[in-house]
Amino acid sequence: MGSFQKSNGMGSSALLETSCGYLLQELQIIWDEVGEDQFEREKVLLELEQECLEVYRRKVDTANISRARLHQQLAESEAEFTHLLLSLGERSLPGRPEKMAGTLKEQLNSITPALREMQLRKEERVKQFRVVQGQIHKISAEIAGRTEYNDSSSAVWVNENDLSLKKLEEYQNELQRLHSEKSDRLQRVEKYMSRIKNLSATLGMDSSLIITKVHPSLNELSGLSKNISDGILEKLDSTVKSLELEKQTRLDKLQQLGRALANLWHLMDTPYEDRQQFLHVTSLSSMASAEISTPGSLTPDIVLQAETEVKRLDQLKASKMKEFFFKKQIELEEICSRSHMEIPSRSEMEKIINQINSGEIDHADLLTSMDEQISRAEEEAASRKVIMEKVEKWILTCDEERWLEEYSRDENRYSVSRGAHKNLKRAERARVMVNKIPALVDLLISKTRNWEEERKKVFLYDEVPLLAMLEEYNMLRKEKEEEKQRDRKKAQSKVVTQHESPFGMRPGTSSHHFSDKSSNGGFSNATPLNRRLSLGVQQMGSTSISSPTESISFAKGGRKPYGQRKYTQKGFSYHLREDTVSVVSSFSGPFSP
């Protein structure tokens, strides 16, 4: 109460001027009027003083709290400002004083604009990070093949402790790398799809079905973002390889069919008009897989049509193959006949025809082998040409020798008759030719032996060894000369005897007896010589020959029919086998063994 009064006394005028002092004065007036005692008055004034102190204390506490809050706000602002500077990677903010002065509110008011600016920068920087990281996550999900990726940028977590431009640049570089990888993968996908479309068009397939089977997003009609994951790229690569393998398989098949068609056309002389429909198939024979890109050029229908055509031509070829084979056989026989070489037997030819009918022999290989046989026959005929010319000359000379023998036995050869002078001139020419026979035969023997040594086989003339014929001829000629000499000696001894005997024969008888043998000697009665010649020639498949000239006339025109031929060489007959080439090449055909 005293302190209150003291205070009241010290500032009574001031208190009076206030509502509180006026009220206290009014309270004292009331007490004076009522007559309130001093104790009660002091008690009330003490209570008033206590109540005032409580009010002041509360106000002071409130002021302290407000000051502490301002200190905390200022400290938090400073700390936040510093954190923002660090997180944004900036050292300071232009316009903010380094040292702050003034009251707390003044300091707080000076830092608030800078803090607000830093907060706005942070928000903008966070947006940039969120956008970049969102794109990174999206492209990474596309590359990984995660189509369920949430495109919402709010789902992206941003590390707000590091919002520096350096970190943002790192993310941007990563985003650029991912964009480049995505672009590269899209290009690879487009290349694969383009390759699939081209291959499908060439093979006659539906490319959209193939691409959709790889992944639905690759179909342009799906409206989905293309899946560019590693798995899809591997599937596309395997699909392309599978289509390329199918393309190569079909190309190999068509090339095989094309070669078969070309061979069949060549064998059967197919007209150009009939070939036009399949010329595109034969044109593939020399082309590589990479060179073929025309749509529909390797479709299954084309392969099926080519197979059907080859089968049809095979059946047609089988019906015409006999005709071709007979032409080749006739050509071979003509070559053999001209060169007097051995001709294949009819029975063996019939066996080959039966095998052609049964399909056991490949037609093309058979004709090829026949062409080889014809070629070898022509080559051997060429090697025999010189010898055959000499043989023909020898045979012609022997014919002249036989005619000369018959002419010498003719008793009327010197009579005056029509054509006698012509026979006389022919006889003179024949004697000149006959005198050259030994040298001609020796030359033939020498050339024939050289031929046989070179070729390691026997030289046959109409199935008879030529050397045997020549040696037999020399032997018979030698025996005939010896017989001739004996006849002359006998004739001379008879003449001497007739001169000595009073009853000798007339000269005409001896002359007539000599003319029966002719100047060249006849061997119709020479039994031992005929037997020897007959045995030798029979071993060579000939009939008996009564004289060297008759032997040659047989060699010239005495060829046997096919059914009566006897083959003396080993391995002459055909050895028909399953292998076509060995079937035809195994028989010696027109060649001597």
C-alpha cells in the first residue's frame, strides 16, 4: 500500500490524467463519504497493487516470449537462408547486407525479402529437377520395357539438399544420353521393322502380324509407345534372322528347281514360249539372297508352281527319254560301224531301256554318260584313222589279189574279146599293188603294235584282233609261197621225167595242171593250211577262211548279226548297277578292251 501510495504520490498528476488515477481518486471519495476505516482501505489498495503487478508481469512475460520468438525467427531465417544458399550452390545473394543492425524486427524485416527470393529460387530449381528426373525415369522405363511407368512428375523424389546447377547439369547430361540411346534404339527398331516388311513382302507374308507378334506396341495402329527394350530388340533380331533363313531356304529350293528346269528344257528342246512362265525362276540361279528384293518373288505359290512344273517335265521326259537314248545309241553305233569298232549288244541295250522304264536309272546322268561314251568313241575313232586307212587299202589290195588269182586261172584271158584289154590293164595294176602287200602289212603291224602299246589294249577290227589277222595273213602267205615253190619243183621234175620217159605226158597236161593253182596259188585243196587258218579265226569269232584273200573279204563284209556275236574280250558286256554313271561307263561299248 505504501509503495502504491508512493508511486501514487510520485506520479499523482500523471495518474490523475489516466483512467486508473481517476478511478483511485473516485474510490477515495467514496471511502471518505462512507467512512471506511484505514485498514480496509489499505487492504483494498494492497489487493489493487497485487493485481496490477500480476498484469505487468504477464505483459513482461509476453514481451519476453515475443522477443525470444523474434530471435528464433531471425535465427531460423538466417539458418534457412544459409541452407538455401548451400543447397542451391550459391555463396551469397546480391542486395543482402553482410552485417545486420537495428532491432530484431528490423533485422527480420531485412532478411525476409532475401529469404523469400531464395525460396522462390528453390521452388523453381526443384521443378527443374523434377522435370529432368521425371524424363530420366520415363526414358529409363521405356528402355527397360516397363510400360506401366507412372508419368506423374509428383511421384519423382528430389533431393532438396543438393539443388546446385552442377547437379542439375549432371541430370541433364544423363537425360541427353538417354535421349540419344532412345533415338538409337528407335532407329534400330525401325530398321528391323523395315527389314521385316521387305522380307515379308519378298516371301509373301503379312508383316503386320509378324511385327505384332513380336510386341503389340510395334504396330503403328496400336497407338502405343514403341517398346525399345533389349528383349524386344533381341526378338526383332531373331525374327529378321528367321525370315532371312526362310528366304535363303526358298531361294536354294528355287535355284535347285531352276537348274532342273534349265536341264529339262535343254534335254527336251522346250520352245521359248513354254519357258516364259518360269524364266523368273531360272533367273534366280546366279543371284545371291541379298540381291533379291522384288515383292512376291519367293512366295510359297511360286515354289509350288516350280515343283509342279519340274514334276510334269520329269514325267514328260520319261516318255521321251527312250527316243533320246535311241538317238544316242544310233549315233554311237554309226561311229563304231564307220571305224569297225565293237557295237554294244541289243540285249544289253534292252536292259537299260527296262531300267529307264522302271526309273532305276537317272535320265540326265544316263545321257551325260552316253555323251561321254560317244566322245570317247570319236576320240578312239580318230586315233584309229591312220590304221583304218591302211586297213582299207590292204583290204582293197587283197580284193585285187583275189581278182588277179581268178583272172590268172581264166584260160581265155588272152582271147580277143570285148573288154579284154581293160582286164589286162587291171591285171598289170593289180600285180603292182599285190607286190606292195608285204610292206603294207608290215607297216600295219608296226602301227597297230604302237597303238596297242600306247593304249594298253587290243586293236579290234569287226571284233577280231587286227594283229592276229595280219599275222595269220603273213603266215598263210608264207605257206602259200612255200607251197608254190614245191609245186614248181614238182612241175619241173615232171617235165624232166617226161623228157626222159618215152611215154611221158603231153606238155599241155602239165600246163593245165599248173593253171589250176594260178600264179598266186589257190588253197582250196590245202587242207592243213585251211585247218590252221580256220582254227585261228574261229577263236576270234570268225568262220573258216580258205585263203588269205578270203580271210580279208570276211573281215571286210562278214559282220555277224547282233544275236550271233561272240565277244572275246573281258568285261565287254554291260554291268548294270544302281549308279547311273557306272552303269554306262562300265561296259566297254565301242572300245576295244
